[in-house]
Amino acid sequence: MKKYIEIGIGNTWMIRTEIEHEDGTETEMKGIVRPFRLRSVYLRLWLRRTVLILDLKEGLKIQTKSRKKFKIILGFYGV
């Protein structure tokens, strides 16, 4: 089970936790859900259809999405 704690603008809540289950389903909750063991920190900048992700573990990634959004997110990946 993977957990993503995200803080920033553009999501449903300013602070949220997304849990990705082993079967591929996801659950989103308001606030920080514990316990949490940190694996990586990332900054996600979503400008229109382009998403820039700067991850301390994986480096820089650029993605293209089908929908237009604006998000600035500081995220923490863990288990």
C-alpha cells in the first residue's frame, strides 16, 4: 500500500492523503493519515496540460495530460 500526502492548491483539499491499494484502487482522505514512513519528496507543477514533477528520488519528469488544470503541490510519498 502506497501513501501520498499532498499539500498545495488545485486538489480537493489543501492537505490530503491518497492511499493506493494493492489492487490498483485509490482512496482520498482529508488531512494526514498515519502511520507514514517517508520514501521520497516531490514538487508537482501542473500548468494547463503539462505536468512537471521534481522528485528527490527519481529526478525530473514531464508529463502531458488530457485535461487543463493548475496545481502547485508539495508531496510526500511513503508507506
